[in-house]
Amino acid sequence: MSEYDRFVDRDMMMRFRGGGVGHKSTRAATDFFKQDRDKLDVKKPSEVEEEEEDDGMDEEDLSDVGEIDEEEWDFGIRGDQSSETDDSEEDEEHLEEPDEQEFGPEGDGMAGTAGSVIAARIAENPAFSVLVIEAGERIIATEIPFAASLSTSAIGNASLIWNYTTVPQIGLNNRVLPYPRGRLFGGSSSVNSLVYSRGSRDDFNRLAAVAGDPGWSWDSILPFMKKAESFTAPVDRHNTTGEINPTVHGFQGPLLTTVAGFPSPLDSRLVNASIASPTQFPFNEDYNSGNPLGMGWIQYTAGGGIRSSSSTAYLQPALKRINLDVLINTQVTKLRNIAETKKMPDLREVEFAQSQKGRGYMSAGSINTPQILLLSGVGNRTTLAGFGICSIVDNPNVGQHLQDHPLIANQWAVNSNSTFDEFTRNASLDQALLTQWLTTRTGLLTDTSGNLFAWLKAPSSVFKKFNVADPSAGPTSPNFELFPSNVFGSFVMPAPATGNYITIVTGVSSPSSRGSVTLTSSDPFIFPNIDTAFLKEPLDAQLMLTAIRSAEDLVNTPPFRNNGFIIQPAFGVLGKARTDEDVIAYARSEVTTYYHPCGTAKLGQSSDTTAVVDSKLLLKGALGVRIVDASVFVSALKFIRPPCVFQR
């Protein structure tokens, strides 16, 4: 095997210790893996210079490791009030001496949704050096928004995803579900459905209460949501009055957002349904105002007809900075304790194809983060012993409390030839629309399959039936979602070869079921067990029933019923259901997922024995690591773009 082959073979698990900013071994390894040779230098393995091994920290240093003051916390995670760190006098206080200040975001998502933001933001400070470790590649999965609506798009491309599956789901007749996550620059933000949804005021206020930190409240976070965003005009340049509330949006941030720029025949029907049934389907001018309840125009993470992701908004623009390096096709296998003789474990070193020391921001996502922690000895001591893993932090909550949003696609045949079904069947039309998008960035392909949706509350009788409290965060937090689209959509069956259809996806947005991520093996390249626990709790099945009944009510409003537009009954099994029990059985046979996992490394106060990180996202029981991804959220927030992008 050549020196070249040995160096890049991640299975060799080469270990290399280094420290400090600009360490030559880090630069050589990083540059070697970089893909864009026009922007980034490339060095050969022979240029690696191994420096003298660091024996660790003395007692005086130990107390400061992993502790970042409030000013630095604002700069590194929540954001400062100026993006120009080089010239801003205000930001000078955040600069520290560069010795031992290398930051190493690692894991599946470290060039993913959260990690791309963290890396780019920290690298704005030239005193810091940042190493990003990405298991995937620097690829743009698809820039075309409509492609996100197709099951054959990027999320179905095995080369761009972690091709996970769940364990058999007890609540879904023991079905095993595909559970892909993005494995490329931008992570799942590069393959998701582009919907920009912040969540509710109550979601964040509950998060602040659990964390014991008002910095997580809606009023505290909103300025950073706005700072991260740049709302752009839709591609057809129509007047957006009544579709958004400009006062709650930003217009100068890196993440592009917009509303639909291509009208759908469903648009007027949905708006008129809200007018016809204002109590059940109230109109909401802007669901990102803190109160998402009602029917409203969908906002997308796109601009100029092109997807905007954490990669395009943050990481790729930052690649020109000399203090930011990226390893691609490199998988983190564990965090290493470099303070073995100390009382408190210090996990500032990661193990992958080689090792590197520095202050770590782990943004591996809700699946990979707990897997890496468990492989590192952070988890349930007894369970880890069964895999031959030495426990360094005994915390049985690592990988527990998994939550996600179950969904089901419900279809109705319609008396219309204006659905998008013909586009999916007609190669000539498909090519014409693609040509239009390529040449003008306009047309159908600039949107996804739906332009309006609804977040709604379940009646109190649902919770009284089970003698339980509403699991949502409060009165502004929805229990379920309706997502209509002007095409046949399904996650479990192929589209019919003929006919015209609409689909209303129903989802439970405040589930009570809790699952887990656990180890299958001590081998880091073997996928973990993922149990989403969908519909495991009877309340969740009842909430899905409520959502489906609400979708049926929607298609029975006059705008849908008039002129025979809707052809009853519903398509497939739902159309044959006669009782509530039949509908729940249908749900158990066809429910899949929105792919919004969270909670597997949840935050809490220092005294909270169920928490994995504290309110500043520092890993409890160890030094040197912050976890910055959706795994820290205590409940499945009603978002599609995780809030770590809030400058994010």
C-alpha cells in the first residue's frame, strides 16, 4: 500500500496528535482532502510534519478548558450584531490569543445544517482556526426547488445520504421505515423540502424554561432569526402584501427565503376555504411571526429560483478564509479523552482517519451525535460495558428522548387537468420546464409542490379522552399540520399512471411518543438502532386521526366541493375506511416521517438529571465539547429548518 493509500484509508484509523492554530499536520491533512483546488491549496501527505506530542494540560489549564465567557458564546453560537468581525470595534473583545484556540466541528453534519453555520461564524474571527470534518462531499445535491418534492430526488440518492432505516415500529404494524439523513455539504438542508418554519413562540419559551436560560426565549432568539435571513422577492415579482409580515423578517442575512413564485390552481381554493371556514381554518398572514396557527403562504429557503442551504449560505462563502479547513469523505469515530488522569474528562480530541485536538463543536445531528457520544464512552455505563466500551461519563439519557413528526399522504382524485401529475408523466413537458428553469430561473420548478399549508390545534376533547395534557408547548403551538399539494404524492406507493390528483399530507406536530438511538455495535461504521416510536402512544394515533378528519373537512368546503372538483371518496385505503378505527388502521399501515429527529442529547439546567448538555450546550460531565444541532431540543419543534441557523 502506498503512502497515499495509507493516508486516505479511513479504516486504518490513523491517530495523530497535534495542537494549536495553523498546525502543519492539520493543514496538510485538510488540504489533502479538499475538493475545490481553485479556491483551496492541496498538499501531499509527504508534507505532513509530525510535531512533538502534547502530554496534556496542567492543573491550572484544566479549569478553563471548555469554558467560554458570555461574549464568546454570543460570537460563536448565537451571533454578534456585526458580520464584519475584522473591522468591527465591538468584536475586538471577542478576540483571544490564538494559542490552543483551534475549533473542530466534527461529525456527519459538521459540514451539515448546523455545522456549516457554526464553522463559518467562528471563522469570521481570524484569531481562530476551524477544522470541519465531513463524512460526505462538497456536492450540491439539487438547486431546483421542485425536485425536493420528488421521492427520486436527492434524499433518495444513496451517494448523498446516510441510508438509515428504523427498527420495526410497534405503532406501525412492525414496519421498518427508510430514515435518510443528508451526507454532503449542507447536510439535510441540501436535500430537504425547503420549507422555512421557525416554530412557535411557546416552543422557544418552553425551551427557555427547561434550560433555565431566558436567552432561549422567543423574544431573545427572534433578532437572530431575522439576522440570519434575507427575504427575497418571489421569481414572478408579484406583490407579497398579505403573504408575509415584513416586520418579523430579515433582509440582509445569508440565508435566502421567499414565497412561491409560480401559482398553483389550489391557491385560490385554499384561501377561499379559509374564508368559508374561518373558525376551523383561520387565515394567518405569517406563520413565522411566533404564532403559526392557521392557513398561510409557505415560505421557502430559496432565492432567485434556487435552493438556499447552510452550505450555500454559510460554508461555501467561508471557504475562501485561510483559517477554515475542511476534511471530506472523513467520518468521526469517537471523541478521545486527553485528560485520563484528571478528575474531569477532557474530550477535545476526535478520532477519525487521524486525530486532532481543539475546542470541539459537535454538530453531527440527532442520529450521529448520540452514536459518537456512545462510542466515546458517554452514555449508560452498563449498556456501554456490553459493547466493551469504557465509560467516561455515565449519562443514561444519551440517545434517549428521540422525537419526530409522523406523516401520511392522503390523496383525492379531482375533476381537473391542471394538476402537476402530467408534468411527472410527460418527458417533453418535463424537459420544457427544466429548460425554462435553466435559462430564466422561473416557472413551476422554482417552487415545491405546495404554496399554502395549515398548522392547527386539536380540540380539547382529544386530550380529555386519554386524560392527558396537551403535549404541545402552549396555545400558539400546533398539534397537527395539513400540507396540500397539486399532485399525487405518496411515500409508500407509486403514482397512478393516469388521472389527476391532489394530496394533503397530514402530520402530528406535537407527538407524545419517545424513541431512541442506541448502538448496534462498537464498530463506528455500523449504523445505530433508530427507534422513532411513531404512533406508539395512543394519543399520537388519535392526533393523526384528527388531522386526517380535518383534511376531509377541508376538501368538503365549498371551494373544493363546488363544480365537482373533488371526486369522493378519497383514493386508496382511506376511501374505504368507514370508522375511526379503520382510519387509525390505515394510518398505521402508511405513516412515514417528516425526518425531523431531535431530543437525543437534550439540553437542560445543570441540575437536570435527564439532560445531556447545559443551557450553553456544553456537554455535561466533560470538558471541551459543545453540541450544536437539533439533538439538543427538548421537543420536536414545529420547524423544518432547525433553529441553529439563527446565526447562524
